[in-house]
Amino acid sequence: MLVARAVQSTIELSPIIGYIVARETAGELHINNFAVRSGYRRRGIGAPLLERVLQEARGRKANAAFLEVRSANLAAQALYEKCGFRAIARRANYYSDPREDAVVMTLNLG
């Protein structure tokens, strides 16, 4: 898990403004959760978090990365595509509350 924190000019707790949770199994990186706090989106926080996780996976010789993203989350899909991911499948009714399909995306790390 990696987190991004807001830089504070005073001594206090700095809030987490982004995070990414991933696991690696059998040479594959699976990105389980990835989010940036709404007030901090589109400020260049998400891409470095994602790139750092991918870089670390490459260092451990992982072959591929996978993730699911809500089909309506076009901003996230654009970020993933910018980082080299491509859509390979769709999972019907993958998410609940609200019910929504997932787009499965992958990136070759080799």
C-alpha cells in the first residue's frame, strides 16, 4: 500500500489524499483499490502513485498488471490508458451500490 499526503506548513497530521492497494501473485500485479480524494483530483497525484506500484512490480519481475474499474468512471479509465493499460474484458454487474459493470484492464510489465 502506498499513500500520498498533503504537504503541511505547520506541525500537524497531514491528511491522506491518495492511496493505492495492490497484491502480487504468481508474477501478476492486481490493483485492488486506488483513489485520490475528490478535492485533489487532476493535480498529478494519481499517476505517480500508479507508476510507483508498477515500477516496484517490474523490479520484482512481475509480468502483467490487472485491475477492474467502474464502466462509468471514464476519468480513471483515461488515467489507466495514459499509463499504458488497455481494456480486455467487461464483468457484468461486478459492482454494487450502485450496480455497475467493471471494465477489466491490463498492462504488460515485461
